[in-house]
Amino acid sequence: GERLKQSRADRTRPLGVNIAKTPDPDVLGAAALDDYRTSFRQLRSEADYVTLNVSCPNTHDGKTFEDPEALDELLAAIESEQKVPGLAVPILVKLSPPLSGRVLFDTRLEEVLAVLKAHDVDGFVATNTAPDRQGLRTSPERLSEIGEGGLSGPPLEARSTQLVRYLYQATDGDIPIVGVGGVHDADSAYAKIRAGASLVQLYTALVYEGPALVRTIKKGLVERLSEDGYASITGAVGADV
């Protein structure tokens, strides 16, 4: 927190803060809501926007905050915190990826989207890592040795792009979307944008390519925008939808 405060005056780029529930099986229900509120209070004054990661377990049977009723309660709790004068901050919600790249979206996702619209969230982040490990060459035995963890990187690319496209269509492009999942070069970033993302994020590719990759992707995006006749990224957002 102190490092954020020291650097905020010198920042030239927006800082987003991602909040998730403390990974404690006993932090559930009302305690989980308080957990989110505590993190939000501590960090909101230093953030340009706050992302709520809602794919965290909220019940002993594994139900997450993506359950429409639980999501409604969480957003209501955050809204109450937003009433503090001068401390309101844009709220984005980070969603889980669909089960595959060929998605049959069910009524539950429609219910989640209805809740998000009702609370007038400022944007979506699509998507979080995946709890499953489909489509990998790594053997089940090796995966067991590696241990638990979310699936990220290229195996997630098609699935996250599919959700970006769905959200863009379902909202008529009126709510900003941050596309994340499998972005590793200019083409994958551009695919997210053309599916409806106004912004893109990446992490896994940085592990393998280093921070210079961002400059390479930006240069490639400029080339692709020019080739397709767009003056800026804004013109390409949702072009494939």
C-alpha cells in the first residue's frame, strides 16, 4: 500500500487493482463479503479502477460469486462502499472462461449478465484462468505432480475470446471489455479486439518472452490497424461480431 501511495503522483498510466476473496475455506457467506469490502476499502483510493474476481468459492460445496444471487449480494455490498464522497472508482467484474471454445451458453450466464447490468458495472474482464486443464499435451501424471492451479496461456485463448464475443453481442458493445487469456502476440491481441475487447491484458506470455513483448505487440497492432484501414483501435473493436 505504501509503495502505491508513493508512486501514484508520478504515475503516467492507469493502475488497476484486482480483488479476490482470501483463499480460506472458512471465509464464506457474510465473512466473504466482509473480506471483499475490507480489500476494497484498503485499495480503492490508490486505484484507477478495481476488478472484482468473482470466481472464488463462497460455499463449502464450491459455489462461487458467479452464482447470480451471491453476485447480487457482492455488488450491493461494493455499491454501499461507493457512496463515500470522493472515493468512488470504476468497477469491473472478472468472469470465468466457458468450458470450451465451442460454447453453448446457458441461462445461468444470462442471469449473471442481468445482475451485472442491473448494478451498472463499468466493465468486464474476460476471462480468468480455467480450473480445468483441457487440451494439454502434458500427461495427467505430470499435471498431478505440478499440483493445483488455473490454466492460462494459449490453451485458454479460444475460450476467452468466445466469452468476449458473447459479452459484446449481449451488451451491444455498450460496456467496455478487457480481453485476457492466451494473448501472446499481435495477432492474438487483435483477435480479442475484433471480438469486442477495448483493452487487452496478458501475463503468461510475459513469463516466456519478457516485458519487451508488450512493445512488440503494440507495434504489430499498429501495422494491422493500418492494413485494415482503421485510424485507431476503437474502430476495430467488435469488427468480427
